[in-house]
Amino acid sequence: MKSALLFAAAAATLGATGIAHASSPDAWKEFNAEVEQKCSDAARDMFRKPQVAVDPVGSESFGLAIVYGRSKEVKGRAAIICVVDKKSGELQLGTEMGNDIVRVRKPKDDSKEDDDNQSGSD
């Protein structure tokens, strides 16, 4: 129910601005898949195996994602912010942020039991 309300609110907001991607759940999935692919492709030179976490709604004007993985440059885990303009499709990447700026770790495996101490104390 909560996700349906979130989708309805986002669709109403984006529909008011005339963005075509808000027309249906399938359009959202398609746009989010496009964001994921574009961000992954753009970050291939920065990460060995880029992983992408797409914000399901993004902002009013942009598709948003965090790309993370093992950095080729900093030789450790890092992340970047990726934005895709919803109207033009233009992509922009932020700079690499290592563990000194943001904590980057592998996501929990949902098939395993929850473990609040996955990587030690916070």
C-alpha cells in the first residue's frame, strides 16, 4: 500500500511537469532500467564491476543512482552519484568517494538471516 501511495504521489508530481516517464509503472521500470544501464556503462572505466542502486522515483528533473564497487583508482570500495536528465537523457557523474567520505559496503543478501553487525560496529 505504501509503495502504491508513493508511486501515485510521484506520478502526480511528474505528470504535472509533463514528463512522459511517469505515465505507467512499466514506463517507470523502463526509465529506471535505462538509468541503471547508462550509469553502469558510464562508470565502467572507474569500477571493476560497477553495481548500480537506482532511486525508484528520482527527483522532479533527474533519474538518480549510486554506482559503487571496487575502484580502479583508489584500489578499494568507492561510490559515485549518477544523474540522468529526465527530458534530455543527458548523464552526469560525480567524483569518486572512497570510504574516507562515505561508507561503501556490499548490500545484505535478503536470502540470509538479518545481521545487524554485518561489518562491525558503526
